[in-house]
Amino acid sequence: MKKRGKLLPVRIIGDKILRQVAKPVTEITDEIRQLIADLKITLYEKDGVGLAAPQVGRSLRIIISDPYWYRDNRKNPRVLINPKFLEFEGETTSEEGCLSIPRIFEKVIRAERVVIEALDENGELRQYSADGLFATSLQHEYDHLEGILFVDRVPKLKKVFLKRKIRELESTTDENGINLRNEKLN
Ligand code: NI
């Protein structure tokens, strides 16, 4: 059954769920299908190119990526459940941003090409060979499943300059470790 998705609030840096290692999906239930539908709606509503389940407050190994939808004016979301990298090749540097770290963009070094294996939303095992923005996006989203944020991968010297901005974003974290900062400014 196709599920209708809804916009979910995105967790912001400082939120503890962004630092947890996400759990594998053991079965694609209706609840998981609903979460996937919600991730898609949230990705496009927020003008993102990728999104991971922990970013909407669910510590599960699900990512979605659609790096070219804005350029091509056509939506093609890839859903990857329990993803595993099989190959990394080369090196490339590109500027990254993250819906969980608003208004910060920095260059990050990633593998230029990757091969990744994951279940799709129908539970079929699929392999993707990715390069360019797709490869970068997959590595960025996969990091979210490990509790890693792209600012962790910025060179130390650059990070010194980011510290104040990051602290400011983290400052709205509540006593339960949840940061849903009102992002009307975006
Ligand atoms: Ni991100």
C-alpha cells in the first residue's frame, strides 16, 4: 500500500539522536513505509538532496538521496535501507550542507566513486554505483547512521571558525536532548 507522507520536523545539531548509531531495519512494516513516505515529503519540502531517518528523530538505518531533482525538475528518490558500502574509489572535494546544520556550508573530502548495497523500499537488495553528487550524498547520509556530521570532517583549523556558529545552533537543545530549533530564518 502506498502511504501518504507528511512533513516532519528536522532535528538540529545538538540533538542527541544525531550522535547515535542507528539500528538496522529488521522488517519493512507499515510503520517503516510511513516513515519512508514522510522522509520523501520532508526532503522535498526542505529543498534537500538527501535525508537520513535520525534527522527526523528515528534512529533507524534508512537514507534517501535524490541529488539532481532540483536541476532536472524531476523527482527520483532512492531509498536505501540498511546500506553497506562495497567499494570506495578516488577522492573528491565538494561543498556540503546539511538540513540539521542550517546556514553552514564547508568543503569536505569524500571518495569520488562508491558502490553501495541496500534494500529498497520493497525489500529488494539493490546495488548502486555512484559518482559525483550522488556519491557524496550517499557518504554524507551514511555518516548520519553512524552519528557523524559533515562538520566533523572539516579540517581542524576551519573548525575553529565554525565553533561559534555551531554552539549557537546547539544552544536551543532542550533538557531531553532534543533540538527542534525554529528554522523560520531559512
Ligand atoms: Ni546531513
